Amino acid sequence: MVNWGNFLYAIFQRVNWKKYDESTGVPSLSKQAINAVEVTTPTQAEQELIGTMFKQLDNLIAVNQRKVELLKKLKQAYLQKMFV
């Protein structure tokens, strides 16, 4: 599920908002100035590729976490046999 809030926040952090400031005193932006800001986003195909990459990365992390848990259990079993 896409978290649009974080996505939009990250995109708009990259905009130089001071460049669009129309004030003479207190900083302000008009609706027209905000609408004039061009924001580039990946194409649908690129988004799908990125999503696939992150899914594979999540799966790899999960597999390695399971390996770590198994190794911890194995270590615990060996320690119990060593110090009976």
C-alpha cells in the first residue's frame, strides 16, 4: 500500500520554495505559484520496477531474519549441551 503522505513530503522537500516566494515582507506563496511548480515522478513502468525491487528486498530481509533466528536457537542449543 502506498503511503502518499510520505511520498509527497519527500518530493516537495526537493522544491526550492524560496524561488517562488512572492512576498515583500512575510513569506507567502500564491496558488498560481504553487501550481507552476513542476514535479517529476517515475513512469508507471518505473514505479512497478521499483516496487518489485523493494518487494524482493523485503523478502530477502525476511529470509535473513529467519536465518538469524535459527542460528540463535542453534547457538542456544549448543551452549546448553556444552554447559550441562
